[in-house]
Amino acid sequence: MYKTFAALAAATALTATAAFAQDLPKEVKARQGQFQIMAINLGILGGIAKGAIEYDAATAQAAADSLVGISMVNPAPLWVEGTDEMSIEGTRAKAEIWDNLDDVVAKWNAFGEAAKVMQAAAGEGPEAIGPALGTIGGTCKACHDAYRAPQS
Amino acid sequence: MLRRVLIALVLAALIGAGIGLWVTAPSRVDAARLAGLTGDTTRGQAVFTAAGCASCHHAPGSDDKLVLAGGQAFASDFGTFYAPNISPSQAGLQGWSQADFANAVLRGVSPSGKHYYPAFPYTAYARMTDQDLVDLWAYMQGLPADDTASQAHDVGFPFNIRRSVGGWKFLFFTTEGWVAEAPTPELERGRYLVEALAHCAECHTPRNALGALDTARWMAGAPNPSGRGTIPALTPDQLDWSAQDIAYYLETGFTPEFDSAGGHMVAVVDNFSKLPAGDRAAVAAYVKALSAP
């Protein structure tokens, strides 16, 4: 009996999340997915820097190229008014973004510049990746520091 | 709201009971303790970095984190506190003796004998070694001077009476003793960094109704003091990162999934990225040794 109840609760929880993800505006899903693509590619480069993944020039280059590619997506259309964490559930975007859009774009461009540094370094061997990774990480932190809310 | 009223009542009672009593009188560091120690600015810089003094005392929005002009606001249940100017200027610490500095950092007592609010985490710094304190003072006197005046705090009755902090200290402030066991030298170093200098618990541990850290739920995560959201737990029931993952996060801000740190943790990462790898490993070992609440 208890088990059935637990299973039922789990199933409800699952549907709830699914419904919830579908309810998010497409721009929010798009920007979150875009950040996930960044994290996945950084994971490849970071794995190499940490020594957990064996270095392969082509793989490293593809990851770095992907970061540069994403950095060229115009961020403005993804930051739609009313999609901050005070207005809707399921986002950690701070309302301050909309008071400082120029600065948000500048911070995004800083990420783009750092991604280019990585693009130049990725083919040079595993030792070149660590410092470039540090540069990129600085640009992620700078934006999350100012514009991403803590977990709720 | 009800909670605030209750707290106010309890504190008012404490002040009433405490005025004129030794419980609310400031206790000072015995000056003889520091005699014979000479400060080293290089070591002082490392203490300064690990203790995160600049994270709170640099001017808001300024890129030069070494100009300790103050002005950042810290929200709490009791009102908003503003970090004062602690640069070596007229508006800051010019004219302070080493003993004045020791009383402020190790005891939360001002040169004129007033209590500081625990928004200044002397509750952790009280465990700093005398040598570290002296090194820190030597380093800070060489930082740039700035003339920005310190701002008054925005706190209501009864918290605006500094004497009431004496009652709070009587109940909650201890100058020695540790929360975690540290059976190895590495854990001991980690504990010193976490519990004395880097004051990780100030953010990661929940507080009781009177704003004191709940040591029974040490590092078990806490509401964000500035309102929305939570600060994550570091206890093993919640955080399953390896020690290497934690040390790497402190160095780079990258989580194991290569998400990147945000909010107040960014300043902590910026500081720890400048410390020796051994210190990051020691903190990671400490975090891994925490027990679930």
C-alpha cells in the first residue's frame, strides 16, 4: 500500500516537472539549453585540463569552436521582459538583468572574447587549455555573480 | 513579523538585565599576548585573502578590491549594516594601534570600547592565531588610503543600542573551541581556514531566531539573508562531490558539471584561487569530513 502511494507520488512529481518544463516560455528554455551546451563543451575541455580525458586535438578544437559559435548567438531576444525569477518559476535570471541590458550584453561579449582565446589554444596541446579555461571561467562567474539568483 | 517582535522583546529584556552588568561589558585581548611578535606582510596578504576582508570592505562596484573604502550593504533580520572604511586613512583605521586592531578582529570591540555587530564575522576570526593577526595588521597598513566616510547602519530599536550586542555575545560568542574534529594536520589546517578565517559557516549554516549560527546544523544550508533563494548545503547528505571536485570549484568556480559559481560564492572563489593548492585541498578535506545534520 505504502509502496503504491510512493510510486504514485513519484509519478505525479514526474508529470509535474514535465508540465512545468513545457510551461516555460521558449526563450527561457532556449537560453537555459544554450548555457547547458556551453557547460557540456567546457566539460570536455575541463576534463582534458584535469587529466580525466585524454587530449585529442580534434575533439578539443570542436569543443572550443562550439563555444565560439554559441557566443555569436545574439543574446537580446532570449532576455524577454517578464521572464525574471520574481515573475515566473523555473528561472534563476535576476530582475536586475533588465535594468542593465547593456552590461549583460557586455558580459556576454566578454565570454565571446574568452572563447576565442580558447579557440586559439585548443589545438596547441593540453597545457594550453588550462589557462584559457581560467579566462573563460572568469567571464561565467562575473555574469553569474551579478545576474543569476541563488537556487530556490 | 511576530518573530521580529519576539526577538525584539527578548533582546530588550536582555539589555534591561544586562545594563551595568559585566555580561555586556566588552572583553579585551590581553595586550601582552602580541608583544614580541613581528608582522610579515607577505604572510599577512595570505591571511587577508583567506579571511575575505576585501570581499566586504571594498567599495560597491569598484574594481580595485584593495581600496577598503567600505559602503557595501549587508541585509539581515535585524536591519541593514554597512561595511565601514578600514583603509589606512583619517576616515578609516589611521591612528589605530595593533592592540585596537586585535580587539576589533578577535573580540568585536572598538577602540572606544563599543561592541561591533556580528555582521562583522569576528565570531569566526576570534580563533585566528596571534601571528596571523599581527601579519594581517602589517599587510593592511600598506594598502591604499581612501577618504570616503563610513555610513551609519540602518537598524531599529533595540538593535541600534550597541550595548545590546553585549547580551548577544554573552549568549553566543565564544573565542575558542571548534565545531569539527580534526584528527590529521590537513584537517586541522582545513578547519582553521573554514572555521576561523574564511567563515564559510556564516553563509552555509542556518541561524536561530536570535541570529546565531545553529551548530547542530553546521553547514546544512541556509536561507539567503538578502531574501530569496537558499545557500546550498555542504553536508554529505546533500553534496556528493569528491574532494578534488571541491578543491577545483574553489580554484575555478566550476562545478563537476561545469556550471559556474554565482552570487556571494564568486568572491570566495576569487580569494581561494589565489591561495596555495594545499589550502584548497585542506578545505576540501574538511568539507568531506562533515557529518550529515
